Amino acid sequence: MRFERGVALVQVLIISLILTTLAVFVSQTVSQQVKIGEKVKKAFELQLKLERGEARLLQKLLSNQFVRQPNSLDAFVKNWNFHGEPFNVGSDVTYEIQDLSSLISLNKLYVPTARQVLRELNVGEQHLNTFVSSVIDWVDKDNNAQTNGAEYTFYKTQGRNGPRNGYLQSFDEITFIQGAEHLSLNSLEKYFSIELTAGFNPLNAPDIVLSAFVNNESVAKQLIELREEGKLNRYQFYLLTGRDDDEFLTFSPGRKLRIKISVTNKEQMISKQFIASFTPRNYRQPVTITSVKWN
């Protein structure tokens, strides 16, 4: 009898231990699920905040000229810039806007500036010569290789497809070009584009591109300072550089912008990047958004 009671007691203790362990497990699981639910909620709130910020920015871009006006009463027009420098408009939403006509087009390559920018990105002379020449060969319609370049015969011997003999169709296509393996695609995308633009607008060029184009460190510094003060215009650019409109230069913002919007809280950050093409007079489709990337 005592033995049976002892066995029953042990069984009760084992069952109690199992139930206690199960209760702890359930409690921990519920706690984790609550935390996950809170993170999902905060992420959703961040996304809503980003989308509201995007809608406000697009509305301002459709309603105003693509220039900064430091004395404007509109917070966006007063604070924005079109050379890719981050800015805020009284909130935790950060914007970056880059005029694509102010980047170096790989489809219409301006070689001196491209070479200098690649040097600033610490690309070796041999590698940058190979890449620049190979880009020209990739885009042009003939089969005559540039010095250090690559045409059909080279790619065939390597078992690779190329060249296109036409304009680059996507930024990822750059990875197929000889010499691209020595470059950072992220760095290239910051200063180069594949967009076909009417010309090169130095007023909105990133600092590195502007400095490389001017090829005078002192003058470039003055131009950048004027731009930070919202005073850089075509006339000031001409006074400092002696360069005015020609077949290559334009001093009007392009209608294609690369836009990045970021929102953060204490735990999370989400960002959205896209290319927006503006045609304000087209009431059916005043803006077209392509190349969307999240985080």
C-alpha cells in the first residue's frame, strides 16, 4: 500500500513538473509572439509613414520647379536639393533626390570626367582604362575594339555574351562588361546612370562628379559652397569656370529623378528607392515610377 502511494506521489510530481514546464514554454511562446506582433505593428506604422512622406514629396515635385528656394515658405522647397544630399522636413522621414541628368551617363560617356570619378573611387589606372574602353565598345555599334577595350571576339573566347552594340538596358548589365569585376556596383550607381538624358547638368552633380568635371579643386570647393547656400546658378558657374552652354552642357534640371525615402525608429529602419519620371502636363500620368527597391 505504501509502495503504491509512493509511486502515485512520484507520478504526481512528474506530471506537475511536465505541466509546469509546459506552462513556462507556453508563457515564453506567447511573450515572443507578442513581441513579434509589436515589431510587425511598428514596421507597418513605419511603412505608412514612408508612404505618406512619398505622397507629400511627389505632390510637391509636381507643383514646383526642381530648384531650392531658401526663402520659400514651403518646407520642402526650402530644404530640398537635387544632388543627392539627405534632407528632412521636420520629421523622422529622410529624403534623397538625385537629378539623373547630373550623373555620368554610361550610354553617352564623357570620358575625362568618368576617369577622374573612378580615380576618386580608388580604382586603379589599368582597371579604369579597361572598364571605360569596354563600356564604349559595349555600347557602340561597330566591332572595332578600343585600346584596352573588348568586342565580340574577346567575349567569345571567354565564353561570355557580349557586347550589346546598343544602349545598356539595366544597371545590372554592367556586370557583364570587361573590367566591371574590379568595381563596386553600389559606388557606380551613386555617380553613374544608364538614363538617356538631354545633356549633363553640373549644377546638380554630386560633389565628386562636380569636382571631377571642373577638374579644379579650388573652383569646385567654391561651387559646392555656393550650392549649399542655395546661390549656385548658371551665371555663377560661368563666372567661376568660364564654361557656358554647349552641345554637351545643360543647366536645367532633368525630368528624371532618383529618389530615396528612409524612415527610422529606435529599433527599425525601412527605405524605398525608385526612379520617378515627371511629365506634369500629362494629367493622365504625370509621374511614372520604375526601378523600385526596398531596403
